[in-house]
Amino acid sequence: MAVMSFRGAGREAMDIHVDLLTGLPDRRFFWQLVDEKLAEHSEGACMLTMNIEHFSYYNKWYGRQEGDKLLAEIAAFLQQCCRDWGVVAGYMGDDVFSVFFYSSAVDVAEKVRQGIIAIMQTVRDNEIFRPIFGGFVLKKGMEAGAIDLFDYTVNAIGQAVDSLNMGIYWFDEQMARQLIEEMELMPKITSGMEKAQFTFYLQPKCQIRDGRIVGAEALMRWISDTGEVIPPDRFIPALEKNGYIIQLDRYIWEKACQVICRWMEQGRRILPISVNISRIDIMEMDVVEVFGQLLDKYKIPVEYLELEITESAYAAKEALIKEAEKGLRKLGFKILIDDFGSGYSSLNMLKDIQADVLKLDMRFLDMNKDNYLKGRNIVSSVITMANQIDLPVIAEGVETLEQSEMLLSLGCSFAQGYYYYRPMPIAEYEFLLEDENNVAASNITSRKSGAAYLRDLAQYFGMVAEVNPFTGEYHVIHHDDNFRLSFGRRPDTITEYIEESVSEGCVHADDVAGYLRRSSLSYVKERLLGKRLRILYDLRYRRNGVYKWYTFECQQPKSFSLDSPWVLFTWKRANEEASERIDALMLMHNIFRKVIRVNLRSGCFDVLKKDKDEQPGLYRDAHNIVDYATAFARRFVHPDDRTTFEWFVEQRRVLQHFRDTDGEPLRMNFRHKTAEGYRDCQIEIYRSVEYSASKPVLLVTIRDLYKL
Ligand code: C2E
Ligand code: CA
Ligand code: CA
């Protein structure tokens, strides 16, 4: 901003500020000019203020110079308005402009608006950088100064946030009333908080396919003294302005944890609850710490609580939000991007989004007849792109059957909206879940498939096994062909396995002694009790007739306990940069209940990882995979899911699928009987690396949903 100082003829000596870039009066000078005009006439008058949504991004994306160019262009147009229609125009700083004129010419406001829109339509990404207009009409006889008028217009703009409408928001009596109401509201809210009048309703999220429930969102409600249920848009905006929202949100989050806790105690079926995190929460408190404490305090599995962060928060304080998001994900929370499509988001943003689920709001799309195709296209491209990156989409605000059918046809699987259920009191929701028919077997699945983890593992490890150092029992989670023993029988203990491999000549003679010592159970146990369990030993292992270096490693997983004393034995390829893969490995260890390799033609199979809860000998009579699957279905699959399960694993169907496709994995969710009751699990079938048409070797994994 340049300051020019001159003495105007007929005026008192004073500093006059004109902005150099735009050539328009700055805000103080503008106010002064307007006040002078107001003093001259007693007719009504009108002020219009505009700004550009997300303008700071315009500067960031296209450079300051481009931003300045745009501002100058707008200013040039406004100067033309001054000449043509006698308005007073001012540059109020940043991306804000105001004009003032007599209300006898209200249509001037409309002309100004259209001129600005015409300019904005020429800029790039103009669906993001939209002008917003706020106006105020000063009626004849009303008393107000220039600053008051400006405040009113700014307030009107405040009402327009997150709206696609590019009309003028007039500050009217209703808004004035609202301002007053807001001021009067605060003491009531404070007393409402003291009287514990705040609670939440739950709105189910459903599978579109059959309308069954997969989870719910907690939506704040205020039950007033008179018993009226007040929705959040009547009080949250006021609370966001003065920061009180953070106390109320913390209260609601805690309450959600308490409800989950109670459900666990009552042995109810639990589907995750998502809570809303406001932009203000992230700015004003350490949300990572707060949610970490909640987990500690209530001891609830992290998968029962999910977090919704609104997309517009990303536009406002990107770095801060990203950091919070990272911390929350580290704690294990699933993050839902709320209100996707409300404005800021471009499809490009999807590519580097870290979130786990996208909530696409149908209410933001103008889906009337004329715009139907456009709306459908937007929805369609978002869903397509999300599907490409394995990001589940929940469509919000679904009100009609047509909408839900359209969504399904576009590849969207989940929805939330009045068409399914309205938000309801907690007790009503509990009642709803008591009927199994209302509940989906599956939940929204996570992004990375089991296949991807196994592939990661195969790249770096020759073999991974979990070992009980007290009994020598072991489950092989993964091994490549080099680690297969040539004889048929599977050794009973890891010690036998290692001794067999040595006697088969797999290990270089010079490394044998050290290897046997480091991998012996007595050595492992000694280290274990000394709490220093990390054994490393490099050895040469024979691979296709030549010796290759591997690092044998024994580690103690975090989940280790004397009740479940499993440690990990890994044989890592020594020439790979595998150190940072350890985490993937730990994950892997926790992911699968069961991993089976099967040749579907012969029906021969190997259980690579056995379910820890499973008693030994269960499948003694299962001589091929069909017997095995049948026995499994009978014993472990929920009766209601059994028919589908049997269809899913049917040998001919599976063979056909892998013959006809590029190897798309098959997935199905079902309820798996476990020691703690039924759990939602996913079975996945995919081609193994050895797969060929004549030798259709497949991998079958079963894992708990929510584990990731
Ligand atoms: P939201 O997070 O987008 O929540 C969805 C809103 O859409 C809810 O309004 C819900 O009742 C409404 N809705 C659901 N289905 C339909 C439908 O089919 N048609 C229409 N027209 N509306 C539908 P609600 O409960 O009034 O909440 C409004 C907003 O208030 C929420 O929007 C959220 O941004 C905020 N909010 C709610 N609870 C909390 C909270 O605990 N903390 C914070 N910070 N914000 C909250
Ligand atoms: Ca939400
Ligand atoms: Ca939403």
C-alpha cells in the first residue's frame, strides 16, 4: 500500500490514502468519503462489499503478480462504475472492495455484481475463486455511519460462506435479529452446558446395496429447558466465533466414548461412531493429545471412534490440519473428510489426500433438472477417482430412491441421509441395532488390501514366521520358494525346521554354528527375559543353487505377553534396504487371522498362518480345500452369512473369475465367530506369484476389519 499525501483544494489539510495498486481510496479514506456523502443527503443509500473466496490460494498457486493483476482489473472496473454511475468505490485491503451509492439506484448493485462476475469468469479455477457479495440498504431516516454500513455488509458476507450462490447477501432485519440473538444466546448456552443439556443424536450410515447400517455419526443437539431439540446450526456458528465450540466438542467426544464404553460393557454389537472436529478445535487445542487421552481413559479400541474433519478446514489452515491429521492417524484413528464438494476441493486434491473415507455431500450439488447432468458428472468423477485410490465414499444428504440408485450405479457403496434414517436419540439407535437385519455384516473396508501387504513382504523377506519360544510352535506367515523344504512333511517345531534346512544343505557351512546358536530357543528365551530381544545374524542361504546373504532376525512384537508369547523370526534379504519395513512387518503380524495357499486345480493347500484362537486338529479330516472351506464355514461363519460364503468360495466360480479377469482380488465380508463373539472379518482371494492357468495357485487371507 502506497501512501500519497497531498492537500486537496477546499479541504482541510490532511493525509489522503490511495492504494497504489488499485488506484482506489483505502478503507479509511473510503469511509470518510461515504460519511461526507451521507451528510449531504438524507435519502436512503446502499453499500455493497465483495471479496473473493480462497483468494490467498490464488496468490499461492499462480503467484502474487497474477493476484495483483486480478485485483487491478477489478479496480479498473469499479473506477468505471464511479464514472458511469457516480458510485464511491474503495479498496478495503486483501481481496475486499466496497462500493457506495444511493438506494434509488439499487439496480446499480446488480450491475456491479454482474461486472465482477464477468471478470471472475475469465480466471482459472473459477469454481474455487468465486466472488461473494454482501449488501446493506440504509432506509430513509435510519441513522448509521460508513463504518456501520461496512460492518453490516461484512456480516452479510459471513452468512454466505460455503455457499455456491453468487447472488448478493443482503444484511436484513433477520440478520440483525440473528446478531442480537447470538449475543443473547451465549449466556443460555453456558447455562445449558452447566445443566448438561447438550448431547448428540446418531445418524446411521448405510450400505446402499441393502440399506444396512455400517456405523453412525454423532450430531450435537441441545435439549433446551422446554425440551425443544435445537440443531447445531442454530448455535454452532456463534460458538465458533467466540471459541466456546472447543469445550462443547470435547464434551461431545467424551460422551461418545462413554456411550461406546457402555455398549462394550453391555455386550452390544458395536459399529463405529464418528464425531465432528471443527476447524477451530484444531487451531485452538492439541487434538492429538486430547484424543490420545480419551483412548487411554476409556480403553476403547480405536476403530470404534472415527473422526470427521471438514474439507473447508483444509483450505483454511492446511499445514496445521495436515499435522493434526498425521498425529491422529498415528494413534490409529480413521479420518473422514467431511463435506467434500462444498467448494474448495478440486479433484486434484483427492490424489494427495491422506484420509481414509470421503464424505461427499449431495446437498452441495444443485441437482435440479437443468443441472442434473452437471451434478451427476461431478459425483461420478469424484467416485471414480476415489475408487481408483481405494478410498471409500459415503454420500451424504441422500433423500430419494433415485439418488441412491444413481450413486450405486456410479460405484458409490455407502450413504447417509433422510432416505435411510434421520438423526435419532441414542436409545432409538440402540434399539435399531438390536435387529440383526438392520445391520451390515461388513464395514467400510480400509484402503490397503491384504494382498498389498503380502506383496510388500515378499519383496523383502525370504520367510516370516511367528514362533512360540517356549514350545517351539510356529506359524509361517510368508515364505518364498527358497525356504520350502524339499521333503513333504511339515516339521512340528521351528527347531526341527531349522535343523532340517541345515541338514538339507541350505545354509553355508561356515554359518551353520552361529545360526543354530542364535536361533535356538534357549538363546531366545534368555534374551527375552533380559528384555533385550533383538537378535540379528547374517547367514548365507542357498537360493537356486547359489548362496545369497540373508539376515536372520528375531524380534519381540509389541503385542507380546506371556499369555500369547509369540515372537517373530524373519529372514530378510540382506541386500535390500529393508530396515524401514519393520513396521510393515509388525502390521502384517497383526493383520491376518489366517493365510492359506491353495492350488485350486488339485485342491492341495498349506495353512501359512494359522488363526491363534483355533484349537489344534480342527481340520484333521479336511484333505482338500473344499472340505476345509466347508468345515470352516460350518464352524466359524455366522449362519446368516453362510450361504453367501459358500457361494463366494465355490471352487468353479473362483477359478472362472481368475481365468476371466486380470487377477482382480475377490473380497467378501462376513461375521467370524471368535473367542469374543462374532467379529466382522474379510476374506480375500488373490493370485499368488506362482499363479498360472495350468497351476492356479491362490492365496486366501482372512482378517479382522478395522485392524489397520
Ligand atoms: P454435517 O457434519 O455435514 O452433518 C450432516 C448434517 O446433515 C446433519 O445436520 C444432518 O442432520 C443433516 N442431514 C443428514 N441427512 C440429510 C438429508 O438427507 N437431507 C438434509 N437436508 N440434511 C441431512 P445437523 O445435525 O443439523 O448438523 C449440521 C452441522 O453441524 C453438521 O454438518 C456439522 O458440521 C455440525 N455439527 C454437528 N455436530 C457437531 C459437533 O459435535 N461438533 C461440531 N464441531 N460440529 C457439529
Ligand atoms: Ca460431519
Ligand atoms: Ca457433512
